Amino acid sequence: MWKLEIGKGGSWLKSKFNHLGREIWVYDEQLGSSEEREAVENARKEFWRNSRGFWTWRHGKARKWILDHGRITIIPTWGKFWLSVLGVFEWSGVNPIPPDLILLPSSLPIYLGRLWCHFRLIYAPMSYLYGKRFVGPITKTVLELRDELHSQPYQSIDWNKARKMCAKGVDLHRALLMNLKLQEDFYQPHSLFQDYLAEFLYRILEPLFAHWPLSVLRKKALQEIMQYIHYEDENSLYLSVGAAQQTLCMLSCWVENPSADTFKFHLARILIIYGLVKMA
């Protein structure tokens, strides 16, 4: 049974107003009468029996949509990023997200601190994970997804080509030159400058930053990025400016140190993302 707790905090929650006005739904299996608990359990079992076929059908429909739209090899950039973290994509198939912007002079317009806050708090953790080339555990499920969702055997995929592909296999640069009709996933045309910049970062700068002496700068940039993430987390009480940003910052904190307090502070805010907390 669910109960509403008002004004209560927790060991990993921070508040400027002593949690005043915080409302959170908490499940308590001992709450309610035995008849009510039995009714809830029966409803749960009935839902499980009736939903299995529904979800099987929905999953099949979702997979068909993915296959009909060119499979995940040509998924847009956000998908490439998350699938690389998962291990179903390779980081070499993602356009560079260099963390080194944070080392630039603050007077430059592309300095990280000058970017719009929502973009900055997406870019910072993304660039940290990209710079670390973080990949989660390669489990049996991950290997099955590699086989099931790509258009060809995983080991034979040309990741450099996949990096520039989107929307049913359309090469974006070629599509612009030939005035081809672009598909659903192509949100905004790239300028030639963007394409050349991505190629320069991918083919020249990233290989240089992977080796000494520039690898020292990359290491320093990653440290600076995490310091910035911690600064923003502390100022927002680990809420960040949105759910996407909070999730990315939380993952970055976990990658840095899974047992750190910074990750636990983030974890305590998860209920807000799921909509179980009205106010914190």
C-alpha cells in the first residue's frame, strides 16, 4: 500500500528549507488491512498474467520499427552515445565530444562556462564519459542486442561510416549535396563547417589526445570536468536543471567512484525523476 509522507528527508538528501513542503509517495507492504493487501496482491498477479502477451507484442512491434528504419547502426547521436555506454555501439562510431573545452581561456566564446546552462550540463557529463570511453559490463544480453539490432555482424561494422549516418542510412553530407529528401531522424542539417570540424576532431585531435604528451591534457580536462559537475551538483542540491542532466551527472559520478557520496546524493533524488515526489 502507498502512503504520503510530508516534510520528511533522508540521510542522503539536502535541503535549504528542512524539506518543508516535500511530499513523497512511499510503498509500505504492511500498511492497510489483510483484505486490502490481498486485493492488491491479486491485482498485481492479474496484471502480470494479462500483460505478458501485451508486452511481447509491443516489444515485437518496437523491434520491427527499428529494423524498418535502418536498425540501430544509424541511430541519431543521442542514441549512439547511450548505446556506446551500454556496449551495443562503439565510441569510434560517435562524433567527438571533447572534454578539453574546459581548458580553453574563459575569454573565448566556446569556453564551456559560456555555454547555455542546459547545453553545458548535457555537454559536460557527455564529454566526461566520451573522454573516458566508458562502457558498461558486456553481458550476455548486451551481446544478444548487438546481434539482434544491427544491420550486419557487429565486428564487421564500419564505425567511421556509421558515425556519419542517420535516418534510414542516409549519408547526411551526400544528402545535402544531392538535395535528397531526409527522413524522420534528421532534425537539423549540418553545415560544411560542422562536418569538417567533426572530421578534424575525429581524425587528428582525438588520436593526438590519446597519446603522450597531449594525453596529460586530456587527463587534466577530465578532472576539471568532474570538478565542474560536482560544483553544479552542490549548487542545485543534486537536482541539476533537468532530468536528462541529472541522470548524466549521476552516471559520471558513478563512473568516477561508485562508492562516493556524490553518487549517493544523486541516487537519493531518483524519486523525483519518477514523479513520486511533489516538491523537494
